[in-house]
Amino acid sequence: MIIESIASPADVKRLSVEEMEKMAVEIRTLLIEKLSRHGGHCGPNLGMVEATIAMHYVFQSPQDKIVFDVSHQSYTHKMLTGRVGAFLKAENDDDVSGYSEPSESEHDHFIIGHTSTAVSLAGGLAKGRDLRGERGNVIAVVGDGSLSGGEALEGLDWAAELGSNFIIVVNDNQMSIAENHGGLYRNLEELRRTNGTCPNNLFRAMGLDYVYVERGNDIAALIAAFQKVKDIDHPIVVHINTLKGKGFALAEKDKERWHWSAPFDKESGELLHPCTVETYDELTAVHLLELMGQDKGICAITAGTPGVWNWTPERRKAAGRQFVDVGIAEEHAVALASGIAKAGGKPVFGVCSSFIQRAYDQLSQDLCINDNPATILVMWGSLSTMTDVTHLCHFDIPLLSNIPNLVYLAPTNREEYLAMLDWSINYREHPVAIRVPVGPTKAATRPTATDFSALNRYEVVEQGRDVAILALGNFFSLGERVCHLLKEQGVHATLVNPRYISGIDGDLLCRLSEDHRLVVTLEDGALEGGFGEKIARYYGATAVRTLCYGAKKEFVDRYVPKDFLAANRLVDTMIAEDIVGLLD
Amino acid sequence: MIIESIASPADVKRLSVEEMEKMAVEIRTLLIEKLSRHGGHCGPNLGMVEATIAMHYVFQSPQDKIVFDVSHQSYTHKMLTGRVGAFLKAENDDDVSGYSEPSESEHDHFIIGHTSTAVSLAGGLAKGRDLRGERGNVIAVVGDGSLSGGEALEGLDWAAELGSNFIIVVNDNQMSIAENHGGLYRNLEELRRTNGTCPNNLFRAMGLDYVYVERGNDIAALIAAFQKVKDIDHPIVVHINTLKGKGFALAEKDKERWHWSAPFDKESGELLHPCTVETYDELTAVHLLELMGQDKGICAITAGTPGVWNWTPERRKAAGRQFVDVGIAEEHAVALASGIAKAGGKPVFGVCSSFIQRAYDQLSQDLCINDNPATILVMWGSLSTMTDVTHLCHFDIPLLSNIPNLVYLAPTNREEYLAMLDWSINYREHPVAIRVPVGPTKAATRPTATDFSALNRYEVVEQGRDVAILALGNFFSLGERVCHLLKEQGVHATLVNPRYISGIDGDLLCRLSEDHRLVVTLEDGALEGGFGEKIARYYGATAVRTLCYGAKKEFVDRYVPKDFLAANRLVDTMIAEDIVGLLD
């Protein structure tokens, strides 16, 4: 294969167009092979094969710097920059990450996983180049739905003032993760229809120069376009029209399904390990759709990620105007929810833990200062869900639980979650966020409250003495297991389901201090700024000792959850051992 | 005066255009009187008098809902909605806030102080209206530099999909707080020049209908425009060309100086209580400008608020390309800084504590995961600076100090601040944020370190026993006073300057536990998620007791700092009393 002979971009430059076209076919074959056995981003990578080859043919990486937005479309770039080995055999699949990664290669400049960041980051490279009097092209590759994010639009607006070389490649594959949303995508459509000539042009309106490439999967056309803008002395947008999923028929046909996939059979497209149990994501969509039928004020909101809570195209259609996809625009989603709640509607914004942090100011200012009763469903918040450093779901507790007025709840089982969700939708006093449990649903084994209006009342599940375990949300079952181990050693611990992440039950904590020497907190997230520290502070001036369990402050990447939990002593036997040691 | 007879918008509707014009003059007189004696936003309010009158003439508030972005231009709206009393006499000046405030009036729908939020919030009102099958106009008033903010651009993009009544008034006064920055403002200029007819149009490119009003301070013209769009069945932008500061010659001339002002003499424009001492803001700009002359890699960045750190127009000019104003776009500013640092430049982003929270995800993802060595100067972080609920500077410690890789420093005096700043600019290991002290500069009374590379080493300023006081940043002097009071009572406390907000000095804390029974933390910010709780957690399992001082979790509005500090027991005598009580 030609691709196996590519050790660096210099080798690309030696190829003819025909050879590059042949190599594109090889790359697609390798992509589909690896994606099917390993899982990963299908559509975005398959659509960008030719453009990536053409960029490396024309530009001089790493002196010329290419920055991929979201960077989940950088697999071809990795193959062309000395990392093809990670795409040839299953045993090397994990040699590279799924995103750009400077520690892998001098051709990668940032670790990027969140959307809409590349124009600003690459803009910084361009500005740094200018400050230092250096030369070279800086190329930002954006698209795949990321243009609707505020940071990308801020970056485009700013770029017009740079006044020096800056090339912004807009990969227009006509899709986000789901279909695109927002008016600007209509302008892209008009630009495509008019071969880039329509007078109204978002990029020109932002003050940028512009060129259109209709055949965005044609290597020769792309090379010609990039050669024209190479070494340009001002910022320019190169709008390329690509086909998401190109070369894999299933992915070309159902672009949303094939944006990302777990390992699959490449003939049938069936998942190799399909989910056969009810998950909280699935439960959420099913339940909300049912509620919507009864209450026309309920409105589910997503910011470009309906799959995070299993809003399939069919369900979205069934919900009609009660389902809103704002595109990748979390800030807008939170403020919109606040406005809907103010107008008497019942908004429910479902969002992945890793992405809710894109809207901190909106949570604080637009929602919580105004105390409007919107519901935020924080999905996947846990140390055991997403393990790429750019998508960690560790930080939502510190982020949300310290905002005044917000009630942040941590249900521990299926029935408690549904009760909290039903309550929250109709509660009118404060905004409520719910940290939706992760994994398969778990049935309640004790009666469930239905009214959570008396805030910050923890539930004592088991009354013991000497040691109390405050086991939050996902970690309630860990608390149960610790209690069981302690009982085997003759310690009858009190087990508490705190339910409220965002507030302290002073009455209960005070009562506990009467016959407990130690209070232990367990939280499935980052420790610093989180729940346990509030308990430690509460007891700080008393004789009650505290032990807080959670993850220590660090960015970890591609970890094995089991090992990570053990490294943080988040294991029942370790915790029981610590407790017994302290009680002695 | 006519304005005194306006009890509600119904009274506006009874006026002739001539009477409204007369009233506009009265309103301006009242505005200038109140602003001169009380301080407040001058330019924004003076420019919006006619448009506000015309809106209340045409629309039926509160059934029709008007939402002001930033809402610092809503004074005329307040006068026309039953609150003129707060503008007539000095003793009533504080009867209303400087922002829209639902608790004051049914004509205000949100508490708004941060920029770029109105399209999304008002969009939510429109969506809520539609969900509930209600009617009425929803009007968002944006402008004054706020269009460059990502949230506003996300909102505009989304609005195109609403498909029902939504009127977005773009108040184009050709300014932000300082001059506008970004390519989109060139498009506004082109639209003004062509009377709204140029084919390239940002708003149309975003999928929105559009109309232009050249005479944005002409009541009759505005009424005609608003009447045309009233009850429209789809979203439309009404672009009005206004004069910032209109009617106050000084403000028309120097728009930046007169965006906001402390009380002033209305003839000369001189401040009534000019600052006569060196402040940390001033020190920062002077020092950085000097450093820039020696090092061309240093680049100061502001997000539309150069005044926050005293970058006057003259200084910006002197800095040349080493000063970048990205416009109101904090997300972009942080990502840009990361990119510049990656390219070998030395970016310094100066930003008010209240506004850094607009860029949490960029701090985490773009900056800290990439571990690029940018410097962030957090200005005004304190419980005693901005007291409007929308501008509280309480939350930066919980927000920043829990992000991995970020070194967050808290200098305690002038020399220590400069040493940290100098060190940070040349440090290449991690991003560094500095919580710049507030108020007049204070000279060091002890030797100052110059190298802070050995992270998380606290400074023991006074070695005592039994009790140790960890007095952070601004509150170091409070710690000194507490120690002094304790000494009078025979307690020789240890006084520690932690210096590092974001990390624990385990060695020192362990040593302290040998001969200290109590460790007290003092921080000038919100308690929950902050510095003290980390110390409480550290000592949780030991015999050392802890007491954490800071502000309890709440949104407070227009408070008197002294009273607020006392309510949180942030007073030397109270703290000393608590300590003595606990030691006994």
C-alpha cells in the first residue's frame, strides 16, 4: 500500500494526483477496518480524507500549522504524519488517541475535543507568529456543526482584524452530529447552491475573504484551491463541500447514526456488542416523550447532541415543537431554557457533563440569578463514562453545586430518578439540575420520596453508629458495599443517601455528631470543590472526623476506569480498610 | 414635566410626537442630573432615550415583552414604567437598580448584567409563548458592543428557526465600552453607509429578516419602524443607528470615557472623588507597558474592557500590536491566549473576576488541558468590589482553583504582585492566573520571593503555636489584624501567606499539625468550593480543627460591603472571638 510508505508529509509531496487518489482509497479501507473493530468517529473522518491529503501536499507541516476543530476528523492527518502504524493492526489501535495530541507528533499543536475552538486556538498561533516576527501558514479546519458554537463565531469575528496570514477551512458536510440547526447553515446551503457566488455571505459579513471549493472530495480541486491561498497575507475562508461518511455506504446514508460508532460489523452495520438492557439515557427519552403528550408546556432541549439522551430522529419527530435542537450552542441552550421557564413553559435541557461546563456563566447569570425553574439533566456525570481527557465527566459537581439558587440532585436508582424528574418539571421555585445516574437502570429496593421541595434533607437509609457514610448518587451502591464489609468486621455504619449535592443537611449532620466519630463522603467525580469538602468544612471545628472520597485533581487521558478508581482508593475494600483503621 | 405624569406605558401612548420629543429632553436632563450625582452608565442610556419611548408607544408592555441586553441602557425604560420617582431626587436614587429587575416591575423580565444574553433569553420567552399557545410581541434590544459575544451570535443563529414573532432591535451606537472590534462591525458600518441596502448582511446571512432605521434618535422614524414590525409572524432584526451619549456634549465626544462614570461635575466632566492613590489596575498597565518595550513577545489581551486594568487609549496606542482588544468575547480571548503561548508568545489576559466565568470551558479545555503558559490577571476579585448581583466578583476562586494544571496565585502586596507577574510572564510550565489585589497598592513590609516555580509552598510569615491563620491574598491584612488581637489575649498565632490558591502545601500543613490545634482559613470570596474547604478536607481525618472564613453561598444585590462582611463574620474581632472560643 502507498499509505504504508508515508513516513511524513514530505512523502505525500512526492506522489502524483493519481497516487494520492489511490492512497485515499487505501486510507478509507483502513479507516473502516479500524472503526469497525475499535469504534470511533466514522462520518467525520471518512469525509475529510481528500482534504487532509491535499493540505499535506500543499502546506509544509509542521512549519505550516494545521489545527483541527474537535479533532475527531484527524485520523487521516495522523496516518500522513508518521502514525499510520496505529491504523494497520488491531494490536496498535490504541497507540494514538482519537484526537490531535502534541505528545504524539510535532504535527499536532493542541489537544482538542470540545467543539468550536480551532479558529481561536489557531488564531493564537498566527498572532504568536506575528509577535515573534516568524513566517508560515496557519490553517484552522472547522465544520461538522461546530460553526454554531459561540467561541467559533467570536473567533471568526476577531480573525478579520488579524491582518496577516490565516486560512480557515470550513469543512461543510451539511451535518452536525445530527442535522445542522440554525440560520447560518441556510447561508452555507445558499453558498453551495450558487457555487459560492451569492452576494450574502456570512464569512464576508464577518469581514473575511472567501473562496468556495465545490468538489471537496476531489484531491486535484483541493490542491488547486490550497495552492491559491498558500502564503496569503490576510485571513481567508476556504469553504469546501464534502460528503460526510464518504466511501462507506451505510454512513453516507444515515449520517447521524454513523457520526460515531462503537465497534460494528462492517457489512451489516450492526453493533458487535449491542446494549440489551435499559439505560438511564433511554429511560429519559421514553419518559419525557410520554410526559410531553400530557403537558404541552414541556420542552426538551439539546445542544446538537440528541444521542446523549437517546432522542432518536423518530422521537424528535414525535415530540414536534416540544423538542428543540439549538445546534452546538450550549450557552444559548441554557439561556433559552431560562426564558422558556420564565414564560411559564417547562424546559428540560439534557446535556453531557463534559459539555455543561461550556455554559457556566449562563447557568449563573441567565438561569440562577433569575431563579427560573428550568430543569437541567446532566448526563454521564461519572469517573467511569468518558475517558478521553477532553471529554472527562468529572467536574460537573464542583461547577454546578457552588452556584447559588441551583438545586443539584443525585438520584440513586430508577424510581428515585423518575420521581426527581417529575418533581423538577413541575417545581416552580428554583432551577433544578439532576445528575442522571449512569449505566443500566437499577430498581429501587426501598420506598422513594416524590416531593423534594423541602430542600437539603438527606435520607438515612440505614441507622448505625460510630461511622456514617454519605454515599452520593452513582456511589450509593459503593456505600452499600462498604457498609456490608464493615458489618462483617463488627462495625454497624449509618448509610445516608444525600440526594442534594448542592446543600448541607445541617440538622442531620448535627444529629450524626452525637454518636458518630467519623463521617465519610463518597462522590463519583472530582474531589476538589465538590460535595465532600462541604461536609469536611461543616465538621471542621468539631470532634467529628471526616474522610472524603473522590478523584484527585488531575487531567487523565484514556484511562481504565477500574484502575483509575483504585488509584483514588475508590474501592469498597480500600475504603472499609481506611475506616476501620481510623476507628481503631 | 411630562415625564412626571407617566405612571405607565399607557400614558406614553397618549402623547403626540412633539410631546414625546419634549419628554425626551426632560429624560436626558434627569439622566444627566442623576448620573452626575450618583454615577452610572452614561453613554448607553443617553443614546437609547428615543428608541425606548418609541417602543413603549408602539408595543403593549408587559403583554409585549421587551428584554434589554446588559440592561445598563434601561433607565428610560424604568422612567416610563412607573419608576420615574427614582430619577427625580437624590434621596430616591437607590430605589431602583442600574439594571432590569423583575422585582421592581412587571415590565422587567430578567435580571441582566452580563453582555450578549438578550437574544437567547427573549428567544426563550418567545418559545414559551408559542408552547403555551399565547400571543404578543417579544423584543430583544441588543447592541453597545454585545454582538461580538458568542452567546449573542448563537442566539441570532438559532432565532432564524423560531418561525414566529420575534423582534431583535440592534442598537448600533458604533461603540462597545471602548471602540468596537471585529469584522462584523465593519458590516454594520457598511449597512449604515448604504442605508441598510448592501447585499452582504450579517443578519440575513444568519437567516433573519432585516430592516434599517437610519435616524435612530428620531422618535417618529422609530415609531414608524416599530409599527411596521409589530405583530410580525417571524423573527426580524431592526437595526437602528443611534448616537451614544447623545445630548451630553462631553459623552458624545469621548464615548469610551463616558460609557460609565462615577459621580462627576456635569459642566467640566471632572470626577467628584478622583482617585489620587496608585491602584493595582493602574500599576498593572504601567508595568506591562514597560515590560512590552523590552520583550516584543508580550501581548496584553482584553475582551472589550480595557478600563478594567487601566489600558487607556494612549497606552493601547503605545503598545501597538502588543495590545489586542478582541471585543466582548471572553471565550475567544482565553483560547487566543493559549494559542499565542503555544507559539512562544507571552500573552497576558486581564479580565474582571465577574467576566472570567464566561470562559470556564476555554480555561479548562483550550488552556489547561494543553498546559500552555498564558497569564490570566483576574481583576477585582473580592467581596468588596462590585456589589450588583450581576457583577459579583465572589466566585473566581471556586471556578479557577479546581481546574487541573492551572496555578492560581494570590499576592498580598505590591512587590509580591509584581514579582508574581514578572515570574508568570516568563514561566513556561503551566498556565498561571493571578488574583490581582484590589484597591490602593500596599508596599511590602517583608522580603518578597521572586521565583514561584516550586509550586504550592506557603510562606510562614509569623511562627506561633496552637492556632495557625492561612490568610489568602486580599485577606492577608485581615489575618494580620486577627493575629494582633489574639496576641493581646495571650495567643501567639502562626500567620501564613498561602500564595497558591490552587494547591495545598502538604509539608507545611503536616508540620503545623504538630503544635497547632486549630487552622483558620480566610478568603475574600465565596466559601463553597474554595480554598478553605481544601484545608478542611486535608485535616478532616486528623485531630486538627479547622475554621473556614469566606462568604456563604448566596446571590446578594447592592449590598454595603462592610455589612456584608460582618454578616459573614469576616471581621477581625469576630474571628478572634471565634478562635479564642474554640481554643478554650
